[in-house]
Amino acid sequence: MNAVMNNDPVTTGLDGLADWIGPKRTALCIIDIQADFAAPDGLMASFGVDMSSVPEAIANAERLIAAAREAAVPVIFIGLETSAETDSPVWTERMRRRDGDPEAESNVCRAGTSGAAFYGPQPQPGDVVVMKPKYSAFHATSFSRVLEEKGVDTLVVCGLTTECCIGNTVSDAFHRDYHVIIADDACAAYGEDIHRAAIAILELNCAILRSTAEIEAAWSKAHG
């Protein structure tokens, strides 16, 4: 179901951002900051990917979470949780066709393993947790219903990784008529070039980019 849109006119700059992401209309979505994706000893790190930008993104996500809670903005933790039941033939065959190892790659964020646990920021009482079987938070989950129940028409998004689960979730949100703000310094990919390319495409087509500091200031203004 599409979001109920708030089309009241808003100004630009910090005053405009405070309106765009006001607590009554917005949810903060933390995507896939999990051990397998973010920890130095997680599965992705064991594949030898470039993890250098991940710690800063996590630190900024933690700032956003603190600011959201202070401003009474709903906080939604979104995570990947895979299983043999959700591994479709296409999912595994794609890995094989790109010369990957379906068995090894399918172990990422496996249900019931430590790799699927949230890493760094943790859900607190009152937060919502949505686990998804594939990239988009909207696919085969309760995410749409949660947003509808909270009266949300705007998402502030951060987490991992920019080109994959963030990109798919943001695109799906835009196609469902949600306003989307991406905290671009609270997101990361396994390579700065990949992050920058993905962010540029998302900004061009689906979302508005703002920094962690700008979002903090806007929520502080709303709270104050």
C-alpha cells in the first residue's frame, strides 16, 4: 500500500529539512549493520573486501540513532536473514554463473548464526526490527505495514551497503511514494568508488542526500 503523503509546502535549507523529516512523519531505517557485513571478523571481511569506510559509517549511524530517539523519531532496524528455504534457484544460480561459490556466499547472515546479529548499534525497547530474506526491506516482510501503522511517509536511511540493500530499499520506497533522505556519510560500500557511484545514481533518481550533521541539527530543531 502506498504511503499517505504529506504535501504541505516546505522551505529549503535547515528549516525545510526539519519539516521534511519531522518526527510525526519520519522513520529512521538502519539497514544491515550486521556482523557478517560490518565486523572485522565477519564473513565479508573474510572474502577480502575493502572494509575501510565501514567504521565511520557505523559511527555516524549511531549518532543518527541517538538523535532520532531524542526527537521521538521511530527507529527501525532492518537486517538480512537467509535460510535454505529462502535461497531460490535464481538466487543460487546467479552466484554460480558469476563464478562465485553459492555455498559460501549463501552463508552470509544465515538465520541463527552470529553473523546475522546486529553489530555496533543495537535495537532498544520501542524500536522495530524487520528481517528480510533478500535485498529490499519491502520484499516478503512486514515493513510496509509497519510504516503504514506509524503514519510514516518519509524515510531517513543509513547502513550497508550503498549499492545493494540500501539501493534496493530506497528504489522500492520511492516507487511506493515515500520521500527518502539518505545520510550519505552514514552509509558505506566495500570500496569508496562503489559508494560514490551508487549514491550519485540514487540521488539522481530516488532520494535526497544530507549529512549526518544536517539531520542531527534538523531533529534537534524539531525537538527543541
